[in-house]
Amino acid sequence: KGLPQYPEMQARADRKVQEYESLKAVFENGGSPTPVAAAVPAAATEPALAPEPAPPLSGHKPSAEELEQIKKEVDLMVWAAKTLKDKGAPQYDAMQLLADKKVKNYEAIKAVADS
């Protein structure tokens, strides 16, 4: 808690939890619960205001396990966007922006791993 990055990282973690819970609810209920509307646009608009960050690497090539985990997250976001589009949900645009960003980030990380 004493690190300067703590508040930012805690906020990101909270958004990820909300995002996960919303996606889980959509999957389980087949509907679009209220938290999706609150969580997705907030997560979609904040990164759009800031410049695109570099892939989160700490000077090492990602392991196969790290790449696999990132790929799973990307696949989940792409699936969520497609599902929202199929249902005609208003959150589709925000989710598609997030999915596109995750795909670009994954491709950049994969390029580092392949080099």
C-alpha cells in the first residue's frame, strides 16, 4: 500500500473484477445486467483519453504460460464483444474498443516473444 503505483493498480484491479463479474453475469443469465453499463464505458473511456501504453513488459520475454494467459484474456474480450453485438446490446461499441486494444497489445507482446 505504500507504493506510489498502489492507487492506480487498485483501480485497475477493481475495474477488472467488475468487468469479469459483468461478463460472467451476461454469460450465466443471457442478459445484460446493469453493472455492464457502468463498468465497460468507464474502462473504455479512460484508456482512450491517455496515450496508448507500451506493452506491459519488464525487460524480459514473456513465457509461454504468460502468452497463453494473455491469449485467453484476448479471446474472452473478443467473445464478449461478439456476444454483445449478437444481442444488440448498447455496450457493444465499448467492448469492441477494449477487445481491439487487447488484440493489439497481445500482438505486440507476441512479437517481442517471437524475436
